[in-house]
Amino acid sequence: MIPAIGLCVGLDLDLAKMPEHYRSRPDALVAFGTDVIDATRQWASCYKINLAFFEQYGMAGIEAMYAIRRHCGNAYVIADAKRGDIGNTSAAYARAVFDDLGADAITVSPYMGRDSVGPFLEVADRMVYVLALTSNPGSHDFQRLAVDGQPLYRRVMESTLAWPRNGDVGFVVGATNADELAMLRTAYPNVPLLIPGLGAQGGDEHATVAANATGPAVFNVSRGLLYCDASPTCMTSIAAEAERLHAVLTSR
């Protein structure tokens, strides 16, 4: 079931940033990732597995990703893959993420158009989060360009919502764009959003919650939660920060 509102814990696992007592272990990725899940399960609405952070470590990273996915159990899992290619390639990506990895949702790039997004939308009972207005500085390069009198990200959203689908569709809108987020929430009050960019990327928690108003959304926090404490008792700090974020993000 798609989370209506709450904290999304981003599992962007980076060996260089982990506390030393994890980093020195041969099973560091799995040990840290599963401990984070256990520490935050009470407060997290979902988990976002960033595939690139596991793929960078080769086979060991891929195996760790699958172990961590299994440890998520019945929790809602988003595969942050940002896929999007010609139709048969996207269909293969969809099978890999939905059928093999068992993710409930995926992030998708719409740059190549309807036939590149369509294979993901064809899958019933899955969520496709399409990139709309992202939180990175480079979002200014293309996403706000005017197309027929409206910014490109609005054209992406309106077009995507009109495409046929069997599953669910939502959009990625960064927390660093609070003004635009408020406008989009008014325009699309019931469309699910994945909102990254809180914490390390500079998004303000309270401004983002206020901008989202009452719409369905999950707010992703990765680095600001995972690496908030490097001590041997880091999981206690991670659990406390997850509880705090949950309280802030659901206080509306």
C-alpha cells in the first residue's frame, strides 16, 4: 500500500561515511543497512534503496542490496534507479526492479518520452515516481525551461498523468523547491509525491511540510539520518533522529 505521508529512509550506503566499527567489517554494507532498518522501522513509512550506491561495489554490493531488500520485509520499498530508455529496455528494467528485486516503486526519468515510461506504468500495483522538479542545482538547466508557456516540469507532469497506466504514478519534487512545491500541491492535490532534499541538500523540514499541505507524500532523508553519528552508539542516535523527523513530517 502506498504510504500516505511520512518519512522515507534513504539507504544510500557509502562505506567512506560509515562509522568505523561498521566500515572495518567484511559485511559492512549488510550489517549497517539492516541495523538502520531495525533502528528506524517504527518511524519509517518506507525505504528507498539507491541502486547506484550498491552497484559501485560490484557483486558484493549487489548481493548486499538484495539482502537489505529482504530485511525490509513487508515495508514499502522504492528502488531509486532513475531508469528510462527505449521501450524494450525499459521493460527489462521494470522486470528487474519489480519482479526480481521485489520493489514496490521505482524512480523514472521521463526525458525519452511516453514509450520509455510506459513499460513501468503497465505494471499493476506498483508506483512509478517520475522525475519532475528535482532537488539538485542542475535542475535549473532544463526543468524550468518554458515550453508552450509553462515550465518543462509542469509539461512533464501533465503529460504523464494523461498516459494510460495500470499502476500508480507520482512525481519527484525536491524539498529545495518549496515555493514550486506549494504551487504543485495546489494544482495536483491528490497526486503522490516523493520529496527528497531534506537535510544535507538544504531543504527545510518545516517549510517543506507547510508547502505540501495535505497531499500524499513521503519525505526522503538519507545522509542526514544515516550519518548523523559516527560513535559506537550511532543506532540510538539514528532511531532518535528518525522519531524526530517522523514527528515533524506528519505534523499537519
